[in-house]
Amino acid sequence: MESNVEIVRALSAALEQGDPLAIMARVTRDVVWTVHAADPDAAPWFGTYRGKRELLDLFAALGTLTFTDVTHKGMVADGDLVMVWLGISLTTPNGTDVQMDEVQIWTLADGRVVAVDVLCDTAAVAAGFS
């Protein structure tokens, strides 16, 4: 059986490759994926997505971005909780380059993702959309 760290590594790779189907196969039906933001209107993907159907909306919004670099800076696991620290460079649809750090907190149960909390530099992202 895969460890939670192995699962999150595989799902992180799927995110980087733009493969939402690989992620959808490993999340629960009632998954809650939240991109926390000081200003929830600053970017089209900020907010909370409940369930697989809403999660597709998140992936569609992320699909409008061009990710130019994703650097894994660290990972910490404690039971069903896996935290990933990333350095991300992306280009917004209006052509603005954004560089930021992001932390993803993955909660798993029985090898499936039940929740993801994303903490990113919302000011950097907001500047990319202004």
C-alpha cells in the first residue's frame, strides 16, 4: 500500500502536469479543496470547492495559467496530514509573471484525499491579475 507521502507526491506531479483525472481518481466524493486568500476576489481560483464537481471548476481556472516553474522546497508528514512547500512561477492570462511560495496541506483517509488547504502569496497573485 502506498504511503500518504507517496500519494501526495504523485498527486503533486499530476497537478504540475495538468492531469486533473489523476487527482479526481484519488479524492473522495465530498472532498473540500480550499485556496485561502485575504482577498477571495483577487484571482478566479481563490475560494472553497466542495465535492468532485466543484473541483473541476478549480482545475478549469488553473488551466488558464501557464506554470513556468514549480520547485519543491520541502514536505512534512504526520499520519494523515501531509504538508508541501512549493516555489511557483506562473504567467497569468494577461501575460503577467508571478513568483510566489505556496503551502499545500493535504488531509487523507484510507489513501484518499478528503481535504486540501492551499496557502499562497495572495498579494503576488492579485498583482498578477491587476
